[in-house]
Amino acid sequence: MQREFASVRSDERLDFVDDVMALGRVRHLPVVDDGKLVGVVSQRDLLAASLSRALDFDGQERRTFLRSVDVREVMSPRPITVAPGATLEEAAQLLLRHRIGCLPVVGPAGEAVGLVTETDLLRAAYASKG
């Protein structure tokens, strides 16, 4: 589990999310309002929202469009989560069953305390073998 992770608020604009994902080289961001997890926004959500393929936006047009959309409009509002004590096996089963790429780790009060990604599971399975 990653205990240090970037997150965004639901009132952030997608151009900011695009920047955070590019700079941090991440594909998923927990959406946290007032300390509570309220959703997850993924690179896939961002791409779908931009409609870049369908509308053939150039870079500046895409940026302008993204600046006009709030995260809450595209995030997954009820993400699948795990508790801090979940095992790697439980996390892997949830990722596979729901065909998702990340699991926010949520404490008892609904606060985001970590993030488990596909990369974390691969690292746990194979890092010691290389």
C-alpha cells in the first residue's frame, strides 16, 4: 500500500488532474473532500471526458475543454475500497473481480489512508525475484 499519494478535490478542474497525472506518472487519483474519500478519477475518465478522439481537439482546445470540467462530473463516486488490514490477496481479488486498477485504502471514519494499485501487487509478487 502506498501511504503517500496525491489526491484531488471534487471541485478541481480536469486540466489540473491532467497535470498531476502527467507529473506524477499516475493513472488514478483518489478524490478527497474534507478528509473523506468521495470518489476516484482515472486516466480513462479523463480521456473519456476530453472527447479528444471524437472531436479531434488539438492540444490547446483539449486543455481549454478540460479547464471547464469539474472532477465530480467524471469521477467514479462509489469506488471499491479496502480496509487498512486487507491482505494482498484480498486486494488482488477485488481488482480482478471489478476490473479496476486501484483500490483506495479507507480508515474507519471514511478517510483515505492509502492506495493499492496493480503496480503495487506486481512489485510485491516479483520485486524479490529480480
